[in-house]
Amino acid sequence: MSVMKIKKFSFTYAGVDHPSLKSITLPIEKNKITALIGPSGCGKSTLLRSMNRIHDLYPGNKYDGKIELLNEETGKFENILEIKKENEFIKLRQKVGMIFQKPTPFPMSIFDNVAYGLRIAGIKNKTELKDRVETALKGSALWKEVHDRLDKSAMGLSGGQQQRLCIARAVAVKPEVLLFDEPTSALDPISTGAIEELIVELKNDVSIAIVTHNMQQASRISDYTAFMYLGDLIEYDKTENIFLNPKEKQTEDYITGRFG
Amino acid sequence: MEKIFQKLSLTSATLVFVLLIGIFLTLYSAAKPAIDEFGFDFITNPDWNKEVVLENLDDEAIIDEDDVAIADEDDAEIADEDDVILDEDEMLLDDEDETATKTIYGGLVPIVGTLLTTLIALAFALPIAMGIAVFLAEIAPKNISYVVGIAIELLAAIPSIIFGMWGLYYFAPIISDLFGGYQVSLLTAGLVLGVMILPFMAAITRDSMNTTPAVLKESAYALGATKFEVIKDIIFPYSKVGIIGSIILALGRALGETMAVAFLIGSVFVLPQKITDPTISIPVAMANNFGEASGLGESALFYLALILFIISFAVISLAKFYFLKKAK
């Protein structure tokens, strides 16, 4: 079952003639991990950043088609590209969280970082905040390392810890979809392993889309893989099919390392 | 060649210290007579150039009498006109003194004037500068931000005497219409000073805000933050050090500003009772009185200069301290 349906989605950046995405149609399956792979400039990050409309922070981008998100209450799909009001954007981004390439701890304490999304969502009750921060940190396998220094600045954590903190921060607001934009590209192999394990665990609660440069990573953790090239979706299938038995020549060339 | 270059650069670096220490020492030695005479009471004494009758004649008093350059019986009149003081000065020299007097100098009025004008300037400029910086860094479209940015930099380049003229002829009447009181006053001087430090604060704060990584802001937006929340919770804390630095640098400029303030503060050695009263600041006191000062009066001006030097030095050291903390 899908949680998100991207339909004939095209995207052109402000001030550019050439579209970065050309009529992409792709589902994001519920409680599965969908990996977006492809060489640099293929549009995979652009596609990911369209899924929570973070692109709209910058004016002038043009897009076409539909990105539909399942409304859990009504069971209907709603086109997120029609969102115009700020409070609807806020709702969208609370439902569709995002983790970035570099860890992005806010200049505040560890506790306040994780509580940030909750506080701006209007949760003021201290015990509730405490509980949800603890749950989120435990869910991100960070609780043991930081429980005795929650009031310390998040800037003092290591890169891997910071990234898990960012995941905890995103998880705390209980999103339905989490978007990962190359979450381990700035991390060492051990931290990368920890984050990968975490992502696999998270899919019990959320649906995940992940952009990665690392094909081993895609094959290790994802259930579905989409291969993109120069703004086109070349092939989308179950991960094992993409890696073991690709239908398209370009996909095969890419995963066997012949280009890209 | 290498050695010559090394020696040369070392010499230039040393020169800075020599200059700094040299200036401090000359200020101190010139201020020495006043420091010896008035001590720290100078800072709390509101009377400048006041004739006081000595109770009993002693050696010290005789020396002082020689030093008396300007004298006046009525201290209210001192405040009014320099010319009057000069005239009476001459008269007094003709007149033989019956009672022994000495002239005392106190720095309270200019010190208070300096600190209050600076404070008013800061209170006025800070919120506006923050507003401009937020607008330029976060809200305005690029092309508008560019144009306004250039305007801000031009504002910073206007010579202070122009601010003084403009303030006196066009700004001061408006202020006195709005708030009553004198046209030249603490308030007028402080506000124009505020306009002068505004562009510095706005520009530095904007630059500092622009260093906030885009991905940090995106992270906050991705959690459902509004623009206001991003500015308040992410951009301000992130650029806090730069903002503090800009405040302290602006303070440094406001403390030492002479020309514009000289036009607007009224230049009277009277402790202000209201914000709309005229008074004087340290740089203005120095600029206005150097010509006529001699002896102890001159030394008292150097004492003021030393105090201003120390205040400015403290302010800049504070700024350095914050920038160093940022570097760590």
C-alpha cells in the first residue's frame, strides 16, 4: 500500500530552462524503505525535496503534475502541490519529516533540540515533552549516550550522534513519512552502520524515502529502489530485482559501476 | 632578504604597541596634575571650571592662583557664552583679588553626557538595526536586499559633520516639537548618533545572519517551523556573537563621536535633569575647550581624554573577547 503517489511530476529550478525532473511517476510504499539512486545531477535530491515542499522556501521554481499524500484520517490522497497557506505547510512538514546530508543540530541544548518540533507544534506540558523526548532519543539509539547531559549543547556531540539527534528530532513529532537526503555521506563507517540500523528499525513506524550515493547502502536497507538518470526515472522495482536482475541497460551499467 | 623582511614586519608590529602605550603614557602624564589635584572625585564632581573660595591660604593655593586662567563668579553664566567668559576673564585679570580662590574641575557632566547619549543612541538604533538586518537577510527578495544594502553602506559613509548640520537644522526642531524642551539636547544628540551607528549595526548583523547555514534553516522549516520561529530560534541564536560584536563596535563609535554631537548636545556643563536638557559629552568638552584651556584646565581635559580612552579601550576589549570566543 502506498503512502505517497508521485504522478507525472516535473520540476524546473528558478532561472533555468531545462527541467530537472521530467514526468516522474513513483509510489512511496507504506512502512517500507524506498531508495532513490543515480549519478550526481540526476534529480534524486530534487525529487526528495519536493516531497515536503522544502523547495518552496526559494521562490521561482516551477513544477507540474501531482504529489499525493495519504490522509490517514480520511484514507484519501491529497495533492500536496496545491498547498498555499502557511499552516498547511506546517501540517505537511509535521507529517513528512526530513533528515539532511550534514547533521544540523540547532544551537541549543540536546533536550531543546528534540523538543523543538514539539514545542512549535504547541505542546507545552512538561511531562509530555519529557516523555516524548525520551521516547524519541531511545528510538534513535541515543538515549544511553546522552541521558545524563540533556541540558548540554548539542554542538558538543560527535557527527554520528548529531545525525541520530536530528533523526530523534524528526521522529519526535511522529511523522508519517521520513525523507533522508544522503544521511550518512558525512559520517564514518561505524556511524553509518548505526544510522542504517536505525533507519531499518524506523520503518515499523514510518514510511521512508532515502536518497543515497552509496549503492551498497541502497541494497542493504531498502525494499524498493528507483534508479534515476538526468531527470528521468529509468527503473523502479523491488530492490533485489534492481540489483540482481535489472530490466534496463542503463540501470545495469550504473549498478555494475560502468558509469556514474 | 628573509631576515630583513622578518625584522621589518616585526618592527611594524611592535610599533602598534609602542603607539598604544605611548598615547596612554602621554595622556596620563598630561592628566597627572589634574589627577593629583582632584583624584577620583573628578569623576563624581559636576562642577567644571568653578571658582571656589579657599578657606585658608596656604602654599598650594598660591600656585593654584597662578594657574587660574579663566575665572567666573557666577557659574550659571559660564554655561551661557564662551565670549562672556573671555570678557570677564580679562576684567578679572585687571581686578585684584581680595579673597583667595581656586578653580576646580569635575568630569561628571561630560561623562554622564557621553554615557547617556551613547545609551540613547543604542536604544534607538538596536531594534531598528535588527529589523533592517532581518529584512535584508531573510525577508526581502534578493534584488531589493541588494539595493537596500547599498543604501545602508552609503549611510555609513556620510561624514559626521553632515549628520551634525542636518540634525541641527532639520531634525532638532522636529524633536523639540514632539517632545518639548530645547532643540539641542541629550535626546537630539542621542537620536542622531543612533542614526549614525545604525548602518554599522545593520550591516554587521546582516552579514552575521547570512552565515547561518541554509540547511540549518531548512531543518527547522522541515519540522514545521514558521519564518518567525526560524528567525527567532535559529538565526538569532546562531548569529548572536556577531550581533553582540556589532553592538560593541557601534558603542565604540558612539562614545568617541565628536562633530555631530558638538552640533546637537548644547555644549553646556550642566547635569541634565530631563532627557530634553542640553549637556555636554567628553569629546565635545575637549574639542570646545582646548583653545582656551591652560594649566590645570588643560590637564583636566587630558584627564577627561584618559577616561574616554579607558572606556573605549574597555569596550573594544570586550568586543575582542567575544570575537575570540566565537573563533573557538
